Amino acid sequence: MLRFTLSILAVVFIVKSKQFAATSTDKTCENLSPSVNKSTCIPAGLKDGVHICTSSQICYFDASDPKEQYHCCDVQKDRVCEKGFCFQKPDKENVCVELCPELPATRNPETAFEPAINFQCSSGICYTYKGEQNCYLNLSPCPELPKTVRKATQTGPAIDGDCKNGLCFRVDDTDSCFPCVDASISFCKGWKQNGFCDDSLFYSSADRRAYCPKTCGICKTGSP
């Protein structure tokens, strides 16, 4: 009976020891993060009761591994991203962050409203300008170029969808400026008298913009 009791206690001790080992960690090692690529890891060395790794490795503790709980993982291989670069969050999790694209020529660098944190914006879109990452508003593209306006007459890019002179239309996925001219001067004068330039159910703002922008006063002051 005594031998049986001792056997039971021995089994309990072994189980408890395994449970303790599964929850204990070496203070020099970090808990294994799901973002770690385990294929870059090898068993950690042990010296004076401390698990050791080389200078290019990080020691991780993996409670789910019944055979080898302490691993040395290659820092460089483990933190490679297909796009952008690897960023370590405060909770030690490694995430891939894409770099902000260069600010397009059609955006005004002075319209940035806040710096991007870790290359991300809480609202808007992140662009890089002169090595700095800032957040800019998402702008709706200009209307597509109508058939009444010739592509060859564009005068340059529209900055933030705005043209100091003329009108903005979208050509080949780019917002561009065009001279403020009517498709037909004679027709537009008559159409204006008939209410073409007034808000109505019969004529849309797109129609006024495409056919008679100058006569209807759509262009800014100072346009040709």
C-alpha cells in the first residue's frame, strides 16, 4: 500500500514538474510571438543555467514545444518582409509595414495635416515628401475628360484637384488642368438665356462643365 501511494505521488510530482516547466521562462528569453518564423530557429544553448544565443539571434520561449522550449531565432531572417520593412510593436510582435509612396506631383506638400505614425494614418493617406512621412486627405478625383474637350489642350497637372486657371479633368488616371473655354460661344449664350446655366432637373453640372463652363461661370476668376 505504501509503495502504491509513493508511486502515485511520484506521478503527481512528474506531472506538476512538467506543468511548471511549461510555464516558467528564462528571464533572458522572450515569449514566442506568432509572428516569429520558427524555421529560422535552433535549440538554445545553456550556460550556468542561462539560455544563450549568438548576437544575431534572439532567445524565445515556446511553451507549446514539449521537447525543446528555448530557441534561438535568426533576427535578420525572421524579420524580412516581402514589402516594406519589419517593425516591432510594444508587445514585441513583429509586423510588416509598407513604406509610404512618394508624394505625387498633383498634391500640395503644404496640405499635410499630421505626421504619419509608423508609416500609418488614422485617416487620410500617407505620402513621403523630402524623407518625411505625413498624412494627407483623400481627395475625390476630378471628372473624366468629356468628349467636348481635347486632350491636347491640357495645361498641366491639377494640384489637389484644383486649377488656378481653367478646369480640372481626369486624363489617364491623372488630374489635369484645361483652359476655361466654351464648346460653342454662340450656342452657350442662347442656352444660358434658356436656363442652361441654372440648377434644374434638365441640365446637370457635368453638362454645364462640359459645354459652357465659361458662360456659366464655373471657372475661377482670372481664367482666360
